[in-house]
Amino acid sequence: MPRSIARQIRTFAGAALTLAVLVAPAQAQLAMGDVMPAADVKMKGVNGKELALASLTSKQGTLVVFTCNACPWAKMWQARVAEIGNAAAAAGLGVVAINSNDPAVNAEDGYAEMKKRAKDLKFQFPYVVDATSDIARAFGATRTPEAFVFDAAGKLVYHGTVDDNAKDAAAVKEAWLKDAVDAVAAGKTVSVAETKAMGCSIKFRGKATTKS
């Protein structure tokens, strides 16, 4: 083989390897039956206090919702997320909303707006900052909103979207998240365990970013 061709092959191979590294897939999503990851990592809540998922879990079950302030999909579903979350908390489930977005991408996803959003929506559960986006990475979450429901044994029993109609709450026919939370609260099996998460992509922070 001519040296020039061999050199080209090596160059192309090196470029392909570099590209493969750059586009390496994110951590895989949790599978049904998995336990909650990164449970001991502390995150700052809108009340100024730091807390970890482990401190929010309940013997009744736990609801984790990745959301944000800026995404139009999150805005369309936010009142329903608040209602479902408040009802779940009242039923004894652990509940937390997590913002993993980088506010450098959109200032509306900053901490001050999180405080305002939690107050306006009357959250009866913590709304916290994933300051490195590593919690989202550990869950394999990619969308806002994206919900994970764990049962009394701490196993994942629902993952996906809120319901089948983001634009019109009155037109919802399949209330998947509410149904999953209600089933867990009643100690029953979740009938639909997984749906496709619909929403904006999470604006992941760089690995070295620690500010909120």
C-alpha cells in the first residue's frame, strides 16, 4: 500500500476515534426496578437549605421531576406538576423538583426565578438546583419535564411524561404521572410504567461548573 494512502487511512481513523469520543452517549436511563441514584448528593433548595434525595425519600414512595423555568413545555405542564406533586406530598410520598439547566444558557433558569416560580405555583415540596447537572446525568434524564416515580421499596415504577396533552389540561385523556403517583400511594401496581418524555432538552452544565 502506498505510504500516502496509509497516512490518509491513519488520519481518517484518528478523526473517527476523536469524533466517537466527542459524541459518546450520555449515561443510560434508569430501567424499571432500578433504585434511585446519587441519593446522597446535596442540592440547594429555594429555601436556601441544602438537601439530598435520600432525605426526601419516603416509605410510601418518591416522585422526582426534572423541570426548569424557561422551557415552554415545562411552563405548559407546570401547574399540573405542582398539583400532582402537592397531592403526592399530602399522601405521604417524598417529592422533589430538580432544575439541572445551566442558567448561563437562559437566565430564566436561574435561582432567583426558581424561588419565584415555586412561590407562584405554591409548591409544597422542594425545588432544588442540580448545580453540576450530574443528578440528571445519573438518572439519564434528558428532558424538561421528565418524571421518575419510585415505589415503597425504592424501585423505579414509572418514568416519562406528565400526560397526553401539554397544551390543554381539560383535554387530557391519559394522566400517566397522576395515575402512577395514585397507584404508588395506594400500594398498587402502576398500569403504565413508561412513556416517552416530551419537552425541551436539558441544558447540561459543564462538569467543572459548581455555581447555581
